[in-house]
Amino acid sequence: MHLSKSSCLCTIIVAAEALSSSEWRSQSIYQVMTDRFARTDGSTTASCDLGDYCGGTWKGLINHLRYIQDMGFTAVWISPVVENVNGSTADGSSYHGYWAQDIYAVNTNYGSAADLVSLSDALHKRGMFLMVDIVTNHMAYVGCGDCVDYSKFTPFDKEFYYHPFCLIDYNNQTSMESCWAGDNIVSLPDLRVEESDVQEMWAIWIKQLVANYTIDGLRIDSASSVSKGSLKEFESAAGVYAIAEVFNNNPDYTCAYQDYISGLMNYPMYYNITSAFSSTNGDIKELERGVNTMKSTCNDVTLLGSFIENHDNPRFPSLTSDMALAKNAIAFQMLADGIPIIYQGQEQHFSGSSTPKQREALWTSGYNTAASLYGHIGKLNAIRKQAMKNDDGYLTYNAYPVWADDHTIVMRKGNNDTQVIGIFNNLGSSGNASFDLLATSSGFDAGMNVTDALTCIKSATDESGDLKIEIKGGLPVVLYSTKRLEGSGLCDG
């Protein structure tokens, strides 16, 4: 183990105060790919070879926390922090952080252990929280499947810690949990995470990691490739909320993991939202079915991570450049049940497609706070915050579709007089539509003053509580009680 003060992840320094699952419900998460967010030198013009390290650091991130917080985010999820294999492979370098070589040392490309402590401190001083990505399924590529030098790893430095080499068949669960990710050229040594000794080594490390850096939450990579029981052990060891990546669009398959861990990335809804809004021919009815299916299948959809972009999937604008469609997809995602997660660059309408193109350097945007989606996301976070303030049960109230047609879906979340009514469509920027929103759907009272919190346009229901809805330019509408918006800063004055 590396014991130098500048790089050590080993000795427990202080016990972290656990942020419970219920407390995570109220957070809004901004996902950072550390190497691509901000450089220590503050450059906004530095070039970036997307297959190699580009210079992003924890110090750079600290210097731009205001950019994140001013959008309304309360938590930052960062890349894995451990030392990765050095040099390039046939699959590029380890700039992303997912190829661990020594889990007891930090990745010095991002900075020192002291810098990571400083990041945690800086977030907490702002009243924000830190989520760290961890990888328990595999270690780095250090040779082909039959010629791995296991002695290069810390602490899993012997062959018996690993499954025998075989390549994953993603259609077979046994293969997923016991075979190696990658291909015959570059494959990742797969740990026997189902074994008690390996679980114990991970649990000890996780407890130390959380304590040393006052980490408030964990994201667990490749969760469907480890034993379900290990996920429960790891979250218990951490003592904080953990959210697992189960990369699958099947609600039955994905939701089964919530018997073992509190949170899941909501991949089934990712596919539904993307399908519904990435085209004017998107399937709104399937989105409606998807919402209802997830509620009836998962233990608690309010603990899932709601997203439409991340470092593994094509960015939404790579599917369509239509800004109205992007605004609808983001609004649906952020106001759905669960914890909203925005991936860096989403607010700048970055459009990278397959890996590594969707891992652009954010600094090339100049951290533009005037960008259309930067303001849009900020408003959505503010709406959610106001709804939480006015309704103690808002976060645990399961949103549901109250009306839908081929191009529009109306969602309700919250109790009477504090409900958020989201009206989302895939008409596109040239699309307009109108319809009557009945009181039986919205729950609005007769003569009630309501405001579209995105545009601040005010209206009032009729004597029956019904409301004429006008969709212009394909933009989403988010209705809220005008009285309940007072003091929010959204539409004051």
C-alpha cells in the first residue's frame, strides 16, 4: 500500500456523517467527469485528445463550483478517484478513472489526496454534497486474459482473487457475474466479488474511503456484473446512500436490484424518455406505460437516479438538434420521480455521440451561464425546490400521467394546491397545439391562478377548474399555483 501523505487512501482519519437515503431524495446531482471538467490553470482553450488525459483536476473543479451551484445543484458526482493503470492501451488511456491498479492510492492526474479533501470541504462549506464513483467488479487491463501480471494490483495481487478468463455474454447472468468485460485484445480482470474475502477487502476500503474524504454518497459501477449480495454489503460498509449502475432497459430485471441496494440508475426510463422525445415521431404512449410500469415494479422509484445523458451513452443532442425536444426531455427527466442527474455539458447542449465523443472537455464552453439549457436547468431545479418547500410529501408522491395523446403527456406530482403539472411534448420547435386540461386531471380548483414557472405566463382556471393549454414552439409547460410560487425568485416582480 502507498502510505505517502500526498497519495494515501488508507488510514481512517475521521468518521463521516452519513447522508441517509431519504436525505438524498431532495438532492439534485451534477455528474462530473473529472478529467474533462476544469483544469487547474483555468484554461478554456486547452486542446483535448478524447482518448487520453486532458488535464481536468479536483482543484479545477473547486474553482468552478459556483457554476454548478448557480444551476441549483446540491451534489456533485465525480469520477473514480483511485490510481489507474498508466500509459495507453489498445482501448486508450485511463483518463476516465475506471481502470484501477491501486485502490489505496489516488489518481495523481486529478491531484493529491489533500486536493480531494479540499474538494470535499469546499462542497460542504457551500452546503453541497459529494458522491464518488467506485468500481468493484474489475481491475485494470495489464495484459491479455492468459498473461495478466496480477502482482501489479493493490490489494488484489494474486490470481485466486479473480475469475478465470472468459469474455462476457451479456445475455447470460452467470457470464455477466463471472466473465471479463472487454475483448480478446483488451479485457478487464474480473474479481470474485461473490467471495467473502474479496467482499471484506472491498468493505474495509469503502469504509475508509468514505471516512477519509467525508463522502456523502456512492455510485457503484457495473453493478449487474457483481453479485447482488455484495451490493448490500458495500452500501452497509459505506454507511451512506449508494446508487448502482444496472445498465438494462427491463424494469423487472433492473428493479430486482433494489432488494439489495437503495438506489439505481433509472435505465428503463432513460430509454423511454429518449425514445419519446428524440423525434417528433417518438412514442409518448410507451413513455406513459413506462412510468406506470416502473412504479409498480420497483420498491421505491423516488430513490432512483433520473437521467438522459451520461459518460457511457450518446448525448441526447446527438439524436436531434431540436432545442425544444431537448428542453422537453430534460424537463421530464428532472421533474420525474427520483433524484435528477445532469451530466456535465448537458447544460451546454454538447452533442457527442458514442464513446469517447460524449466525453468532451467542458472548458471549451467557457462555462457559459447564458446558455439556453443552463438557464432552463436552473429553473427546473428551482421549481423542484419550491415544490419541496411547500409540500413535505412532494418527494415521496409518485408522479403519474393524467392525460396523453400521440405527441403530449401531462404529468402530475404533488398534493392538491401544491401539485406540479408538467406538460411535455415532442412536437418540435415548429410545433403548436392546444387542448383543455380538465380539473379532474390536474386537481386545480375553480378560479385558481396558475403560472407556467418556465415562462412566468399566468392564467386562471374557469368555474369548473378547467384550463385551456397552449403549447407554442414545442416548448414544455410547467404549471404551479401562482400563490405558491411567491418568494421563489422564479416569477417574482
